[in-house]
Amino acid sequence: MGEKVAQQEFTREDRTRYREKVRRCLDVFARMLRESRFDADAPMTGLEIELNLVDEVGDPALKNAEALEAIADPDFQTELGQFNLEINVSPKRLKDRGFTEFEEGVRASLNDAESKAAKVGAHMVMIGILPTLSAGHMSPDSITPNPRYQLLGDQILAARGEDIVIDISGPERLRTTSDSIVPEAACTSTQLHIQVSPEDFAAYWNASQAVAGVQLALGANSPFLLGRELWRETRIPLFEQATETRSEELKVQGVRPRVWFGERWINTIFDLFEENVRYFPALLPVIDDEDPIHTLESGHTPALAELRLHNGTIYRWNRPVYDVVDDTPHLRVENRVLPAGPTVADTMANAAFYFGLVRALAEHERPLWSQMSFSAAEENFHVAARQGIDAQVYWPGLGQVPATELVVRRLLPMARAGLDSWGVLPDERDRLLGIIEQRCIVGQNGASWFAERFHQRVGANGGDRLDALRATLNQYRERMHTNEPVHTWD
């Protein structure tokens, strides 16, 4: 949903024309996959981090417009909620200190932005869901006043035909309804991008799906929503429900959800875009003037604007991306599994583990996905979201195994080999994967640390839950600024 879209109304004719145009784009894309040269000789990696804004007390600060004006940096952008921002980090190659450049750049940008935003009463927090959100923040008034957000919300609710229901059970249960998509704004993520060739895309996407559960177990950082302790990564069920366009009857009929893990391993990137067109009606049928066939036959690269916009309204946890830079097309896997935080160091360690492990699996002579059912990968994903670092997951040849044991004994050596293939220097590799190893040994990630400290405060004082959440969040924010990995927090 990164495209700029003006507020407008859509007719039945618009939707018919849009469907025809998307299908034409899909045909052109298939032709390009056969005939065009995609940029993949020196693949880039990318990073986006969504942030929350809080005030001095720790409550949400609905000040993203004021914060952006104070920060005055084009790398920072608005997000759906007025208590959200996003930083887009310039793509880099991992060899020759790529991770160091990522980390130093992100820390410098965030420190500068924090000092400037603080002057308007907003402080940045990297966490999957802001624990101090209350029901009063779940209103349309909290949405960023941007036409594209309003339009998207209107279309989701119109497709659904009724209010959105949020119903999540963990240690506690939350059931509430919303007449807008503002609950989606509670979800802040880290998005990792890998540029790949058309020939390699399926292997990288399949590998990303296979390890998504392990990623969540290690990186879970969203244990609270509206004062209730729910899943260790509550962001997963919340996002699935907050953008739900299906009524209960359509769910029973087997209609696919727009927030989708998927249902099968793929053979080519075309499989995913073809599924998008086959299964999902348009949410935003905005038609571009470009004739993609004419553009391609004139020797240029078509933008395929409708296909890309449609893809942006289908929220796969590993999303295919088609993009054009300097008239040259390229493809990316966008990994959307992880929450933000707790620290930049933790974020870089998560990225190193993902980039290394996925490359090793994608290049392995015997594909993991030939030994593992897709349903097992999906089950791992939701079990890990629910249980976090204590999750047990399925792995071929091992059966059910603690995620931390699987990582230490089996996956970290693979990630090391994968980072070597990327050209990552040994000291960078060992430092970042060492953070992952210690997180597994200690058994502490963002979600487990936050929940434990919250319970200590409530249990010791018998005090107000919101006050305990505020105090814990403020302690979290202090630790976040030290950049000491979460496994070292006491």
C-alpha cells in the first residue's frame, strides 16, 4: 500500500476495467519473465522499520505529522496511525561491511530523529505493539489524515459489510470490535528485502516460508494489546483480523484471507501474482494510463502499476515484489514476519540470521520444502507467534523440537555458511549470529522480557495494570537506547 492514491469513489465499470488491466499486466509480466533481463547480478538487501511514538509518560503520542516536520528527513514517512512512523533504509550489498553500514546508519538516523521529535513531545519506541494503547486510541481519529489510508479503510469495511471483530485468546482474552482499520495501525514491523533473479525467486520464497516460524519464535515482541496479555507475537493474529474482508459466511466457504500465509510451495514468482489475480477482488481499482504491452514492445520496462498496487493490498507474510529502477526490472522477496525492536542490534541480528539462513536453504542441493509439508510450515508460524521463544516447532528429520535448540544445533551453522556466501566478513557474522545464539541460550527475547517485568510490577505492588505497562515500557525504552541486545537485559 505504498502507492499514493487520491480519495475517490469507484464504480462497477472501474472494477471491470481494472480487472481487465490487471490481467493484461499479468500477461506482460509472464512475457517479461521469459524474455527480459532482470537486475540480479549484484543483489541488494533492504530494510524498513516501523516505529511507535509515545509521550513522556509512555502513552501513545498522536504526533507523527509534527514529528516528521521536526525530523525533516525524507527517509522517515508516515504510517497508518498518528502514533506511527516508518524509516526506509537505503539498500545495500552485504559484503564489505554491509551490516555495519546498516546498523550505523539506522542508529544515527534514529538518534537524530529522537532528539528532534522529542522537542514536539514524541519519543520513538521499537516494539511490535505499543503496550499502552487503550480503547480510546482505537478510533478513526487516530488514523493519519492521508487519503490513501481513508480510502483503504473504506474499501476493506465495504468489502466486509460489517464491523471488524478482534478476538484473540492467550493467557488472557481480548474481544472487541472496530468500525475502522485503526487496529491495523497497532502492528509495527521490520521488513527485510532480498533481491533475487527470476530463476532463484521460488527457492528464496519457499525458504522464507519454511523459516518464518523460527523467526517469530526468536523475535517475538508483541505480548500485550489493549492491556491484555495475549500471544507472544500478538501482531500476527491482530493483523490477520484487522484487515479481514471476509464475513463469517465467506470464511466457511473457503474464501482466502487478504492477510495470508499461503497454501502451497511455489515453482516461480508468477505463481504468486497469478494467485493474487485469481483469488482476490480489487480493493483499490485505480487505473494507470500506461499500456504495458506498448511500453515493452517499444524497448522500455513497463511499471505494471495495477499489478503492483493489487499486490500491495494482499498482505502475504513473505510478499513478492516487482519493481523498476533506471528502466531495469528487478524482483524481491519482502519478509514481513518480524516485529520492530527491541534494539537496533537485535534487529540487525534478526536480519543476519534471516539473510544467511535463507540463502543457505535456497542453495542447498536438497530443498527443505521437499521434505516438509506446507501445512507444517504454517503450523510452525502460528505456534511460534503464540508461544514465542518457548515454542516447539516441527523440523524434517527431528520432529517436534524446541525452536531455540533447533537454532543452536542446526540452523546457526547454516546461517553462518549463508552469510559467507553473501561475502559478510567473519567478525560481522560472528557478532550478529552470536546475539541470536545467546538469545537462545538465555531464553529471553523482547516479549518474554516485557511480560516478566510487567508481572513483577503487578505482583509486587498489586498496582494498576496500565501504570505497570507504562513503567515497563519506559524501562524498555531506556534499554532500547543503550543498544545492548535484549538477552543481556536484567
